[in-house]
Amino acid sequence: MAVDNGLEAWIRLEQTAGVGPETARKLLAAFGLPENIFAAGYSALRALVSDRIALALTTAPSRETKALIERSLEWADQPGNRILTLADTDYPALLLDIPDPPIVLYTKGRIELLHATSLAVVGSRNATAQGLSNAAKFAETITQAGIHTVSGLALGIDSAAHDGSLRSYQLQAGGASTVAVIGTGIDIVYPARNRDLAHRIAQDGCIVSEYPLGMPAMATNFPRRNRIISGLARGTLVVEAAAQSGSLITARMAAEQGREVFAIPGSIHSPLSKGCHQLIKQGAKLVESAEDILEELTNFIGRRNPPLAVGGKISTPGKSDDPLLACMGFEAIDANTLSLLSGLDAASLAAQLMCLELEGAVEMLPGGTYRRIA
């Protein structure tokens, strides 16, 4: 049996009938950790939730739930596997900014990717040859620039984007890679044709799911997981999409989350261009090259974290007016983003960060990100 570390109560809460993310957050805000929720008693719970949910929370978990918890803990004890909760310091900070972050995330692979600057790349499952080529090439170039990609492991554009990023990762023998957000349990590969791709992502990237082990592919799960795809990224690129496409849901969620939306235009005669053209009419950035995205994404990050002075000149580390501290802000930020904003090369940036750490102005967080604390 794996070490629990409180996960049993989190999984039990997730599995309680009627308790979705919104209800769970309301209960957690009132009682703290899940253990406190289950110990609160019917009357205290009834003040916040319905009779049905209060009764479910005060009833012992079923045999099936107990078995699922045991399987989940055993799964989490295997190398490369993690179950992250809202209380976990490794929980992706960007997801905390979206309206309904999942209370539990099942991850397989390099969880540090969940804290780094990323671009979501989405599009049609029935993409054209040109669309597949565009997705792969854009993803490869973006990844070469040190920005990870996020997609949904579906056939078509998703697969091409994942593959392009993995190709870049292999060519550079490391660096940025790709994250797959899936709509099934993390122990299931869907579609089955992407089994080899999923194994490669698990090794060199990261796979993420909010659904419990064993959850099969269900139509309602995939639109819902799209909020995580857009939520993990600083922006979303739509490569090809029909007028009624799930990719447009992801783009809408990205806009609602305050992220950038990009779209590649196409022929006015192609049904798979209509979704992209619709987005562009609504204000999405029209892009013709990966460089267009890199420029806009850097500007977008810069608006959230003010850039350094022109020329990237750094004052003496540790001073209250240090431009690098101003650049960082008080949210977690990865070294690649800092390098883009500051104009510093990797060696100079590392030296500056080390000085700031020693002076207590900056702390290094799990996953290799940094945060200003003074």
C-alpha cells in the first residue's frame, strides 16, 4: 500500500455523489482539509450543502470507492506518477486562476512542465494534411524557443502538435516538451491509436487528468477538460476548426481566463477554416508564423510582469529597485520566461537568481520556478 499523505480523503471527497469542484471548494473554504469535512457532522454540513450531499458526506464510503482509493494510492506510489490536490505546493499555479480548478489532478511524467510557460495548440480531429503540417511545425518552433505545448491527445491537430514538440525535445536532447490533458482516467489511453504517442509523452513530457482511474471515454468529459488545456497555457492556438468545433470551446475558455487566443487563417472555401475565421473576427490574433505567437506571447507575459529596462541591464542584486525583482512579480515564473523578459542569457540569469536567493529576496519553488518574496 502506498503512503497516504491525506490523499485518501481527497479522493473520497472527489468521489462523493453530488460533490463537484464548486461544492468541494465551498466545503474546503469552510472546513479546511477534506478530513475536517468528513468529521464535521451532518448539521454543520447541512448549513452549506443539500440534505442529499450532507448525507453522502457522513456515510461511510462504498466498497467500490474504497477499492478505487486503494488502487489510486498504489498507482501514485509508482515512479513518475503523482496525485496533486489543491493543497499541494506542486499544484499548477495557473489553474488556481481559473473559475473551477479541479480539486485533484492525476499526473504522469514531468510535473515541472505544469509550472512552465506553455501554449495550447488545438484543432480538428479530421485535419487536412496542411493543417497537420502547420500544427507540427508551429509546435516544434515554439518548443525550440523554450515554450511548452499543451493539447488533448486527440487524433488530428492535437497529435501533430504533441509530435512536433517531442521531435524538438529529442533534437535538442532536452528542454521544452509537451503536456497532454486527457478526458479519461490516466490509466487509459484514448484513442487507442495514440498509445505509442502517450508513452512518449509520459517519458519526455507530462500527461494530466482530473478523472479517477478507470474512467472510460465519455462525450461529456472532453469539453470539460478543455478548461484545463487552456488554463495551463498562457495562450491558445487554433490551427483548424469547423464552425461548430470543440476547439472553439477551448478558445472561448482561454479568452474567459484572460489568456491570448491565436488562429491560423485558411481558404474561405474550406469548412475547417470557418472556425478560425470566426475567432479572428471576434478578436483572436491572426498568425502566419510561430514568430507571431512568440512576439505576442512575450508581450502578454510582459504585461503581467513588467519587463526590465531596455538592454536588460541589471542593478546590484538584492536592492529594492532591482529590475529582475520587478520583472518577476510575486507569482511563480520559470527561468525560460525570465530569460525572455530580462534579455539575460541562462548563465547570467542563474547568477542573478542565486544572489537574490542568498539575500532572501527570491525563493525557488518545486518544478524549477522562482517567486519573489521581498
